[in-house]
Amino acid sequence: MSINRKNSAIGVFDSGLGGLTVVKELIHQLPSENIVYFGDTARVPYGTKSKETIIRFSQENTMVLLDYRVKMIVVACNSSSSYAISNLERTFNIPIIGVIGPGSQKAAENTKNGRVGVIATSATIASGKYDDTIRRIDKNIKVFSKACPMFVPLVEQGWIRKKVTEDIALEYLIELKNKNVDTLILGCTHYPLLKEVIQKVMGGKVSLIDSAETVAAQVRNILEKENITRTREEKPRHRFIVSDKPQNFKDIANTFLGYSIKDVILRK
Amino acid sequence: MSINRKNSAIGVFDSGLGGLTVVKELIHQLPSENIVYFGDTARVPYGTKSKETIIRFSQENTMVLLDYRVKMIVVACNSSSSYAISNLERTFNIPIIGVIGPGSQKAAENTKNGRVGVIATSATIASGKYDDTIRRIDKNIKVFSKACPMFVPLVEQGWIRKKVTEDIALEYLIELKNKNVDTLILGCTHYPLLKEVIQKVMGGKVSLIDSAETVAAQVRNILEKENITRTREEKPRHRFIVSDKPQNFKDIANTFLGYSIKDVILRK
């Protein structure tokens, strides 16, 4: 493996901003790696779109990242991970990982009573991908799923701690609460921002699973296995590309990353 | 003007399904006209996107309709109407009308106390287009605007009469209610579906302005002025095209149109 390949960036894409939670964890666990992030803010959201359209958009996003000669791709979007991973693996000759596998793994390890809840967009829930993946890990685990289509607009509106947000959360989650799940997968990268209200509604004993941490750990494994971990000591470069509203991205990135981004590239 | 041109369809586009409220009114007022509708369901919503992206998408949608040799274009989307009309007029040699002008006209005629409210998506409100248009009609009218980004997801979730919908409506509308507006423009084609709850919150004396009726009247005027009104007696043809989820479009069209659609064309 050439030095060149090791220095190549990890490519991450999402339908919008949510995938920055994954970037944050990558920076934390792999501080030497170069990263290129693409957020498809012109076509966001994906969670209400069809399988075919999500696959097409995911292919196009992968090609944007390949223009930056990335060494692997992290699909940070749950809707894309649900529908497009196997298609992308067939189409592109590069390691590709999504967020469903790592999230499922973490949930399966965490549950004590064998009852796991999944909340996500309509597309992710309709795909049945979390159910399949968790049952393949442990067929005795019971999975209960619920689409929460209002959660993304709530986060984007910035209504994180409002009374109405709690009412909507209760409306969606009461079913899962009644099923007595002890582990709940936050199956959309926006949802960690609603952690507080979700925890309040579910009760303090339910573990909320955010896959970002496990995804980053798997990325590290893949880099090691493929022998493409970056070893140079110069400061790594983190680049951010969006298909719309770069200024808005800069404004909001701070909420996700905990630090501000100076340059955002607009790519139509 | 050739018979051929008269027989050409009226083209209507929207970011999604909402524009069907305009189609319904066109069918009602112009029952002989052929209509081609394009809903850009793969990239919906527009109301959260930038001016540049909305202009680009609107140009692409116009070109889809021109493939069907339409004789004029109705931009049923408020966000597109706010940002793209003058660009489309410069670019395409065909009559084009949006929904801002007709809605503003109707509101200006309706108000008695000279206080008009406008509710719409973030993009439409940010454009300031309703304010400008109403003040150009009557500079003494005071306009009060409010972006209501949760209304579209509420309609799409089907939460039309829920308690939480009323709470959100109150949150958005209390400001306008306190400004004592006697006329409220529903500046997004989704909002007429929330008429009941909006009326309840605003009180029975406030007139809700849905531009569809006025738009159809203006289309009739343009056709007459240009001498391109269809006169043939054969049954007209109404065609529906979407960029994603044709089945979903069929399922929901009934809510908007009051009758079901058999064939929907998918165009990527």
C-alpha cells in the first residue's frame, strides 16, 4: 500500500448535516486522518424518498467523494445505509461502511432483556434493515420499530427542548415504552440532538444507542485491516462540501462538531 | 394562433403535491383545458433551500414541462414563485405566472383594516416577495409575516386535526393574531389542508386567503388575452408526472383533487 493511499481522506456523506455526529467521533478516535464530508443539502431529506431515488442519490454522492480520491466511504445517513450499501459495494471498488451494522451490533451487546427499539425515518423503518441485522446477530432479540418523521423537522427548527417536542416524542415513543424495550437505537443522525427529551419520555433505565462511536471504531478496524491508516504527523485536513446553503452549514456545524468550520465548499 | 397551440396543455409545477390544489381550481374554472402537472417529489421540499438552488430546480422543472409543449406555465410552488419567476420569464419565451401576485391581489381586496398576515415556508418569507407585492398594490397596507416550517411536515405526516398541530399553530400564529390582522394569506400550497386548525387559532373573523382560485382566474385571463384558450369539445387530458414515488402520489392525490388518478409518470 502506497504512502499516498494512506494519506488519502476518509469520505463521509449524509443527506444533510446529521452525519457530522459521525465526523466528530472519527476526529476523536482517528485524530490523524484526513476527512472529506459531503452533505447533500440541496436534496435533503432522504428519509421520505423511495429506495430507487435514495440509491441514485447515494451513488452520486459517492462519486463526489471519489473526486477527492478518498480511501474509503462512510455512509453516515441511515436512509442511504438502509437501501444503498450493497449497491454501492457492487458498484465501487473501495471499502464502504454504513451505520446500520455498527448500531445494531452495539444494541445487541447492550440489551439485557432482549427487547430493542428502533426509531428512524420512514425510509429506514420501511427497509426493515435494522430488524434483519439485529436478528442476524442474535435471533432471540425482539425488535420494535417506529418511524418518527417529525423529529428531523423539529431538530431543524431548533425546537430541542420545547413542550411540543415532548408531546410529539410521547406520541411516537409510547408504543415502544409499553413494549418494555431496554435499549433504543437512535436510527437517524439527527436524533442524538433530541437525546434529552427522548430519554425523559423513555425513562432513565433505557439505553439510547447512537451509532457514531461504533462506526468510528469499525472505520479504525477497516483502516488497520487494509493497512491504510494514516501515519504522517502533519496536521490532518478536514474538508466540508455541501450541495446547498454553505453559510447555513457553517452556522449549524458548531452544534454538531463543537467547533466552527471556516471554509465550506459549494458543489452543485 | 394555430389550433395546435390552443390544444397545448397548461403546464403546472410544484416541489411536490401541494400544487394539486391549483390544478383542482384550474379544472373547475377551465374544464376544457389540457393540463400537465410536474411534482418534484425527489427534491421536495424547496422551502428550506437557497434562492440559487430554487432557481436552478425551477428552470429544470420548466424544461420538463416544455418537453410536453405546454402553452403556458403556472408555478404553483410559493418558494419558486418567490425567487424564480423573473428568472424564468427572462429565460423562457412563454407566459409564466406564479402564485404570489394572485394571492397578494386577493388579500389586498379583502382586507378592511389594512392589516394582512402572511404565513409560508422559510424561503418564501425570507424573499420578502409577498410584502413587496402587497405594498405595490396598496402602500397603506401593513404586512406581518411568519415562517411556519413545521406545517409542511405536519401535513405530510397526516396530522391535520391533532392537539399537537393546534399547539404548533398557536406557537406560530399568536404573533399575527396579536397584530390584529383581518386577512391571512396561506402562502404555501400545503397550508389549505390545515385551514380548520388555522381558522380556529386565528378566530372566525379572519379571512384565510388561498391563492388557487385567483391563480386560475388569472390563467383564464392570460389564455384569453393570448388567444390560446382551448375550444375543442373532446374531453381534455390531464397528465401527472413526478420525480419520485408515483404510487404515493396516486394515494395522496385524492385528498387534494377529490378524485383519483390512474396513471402517474415517473421522470428522474
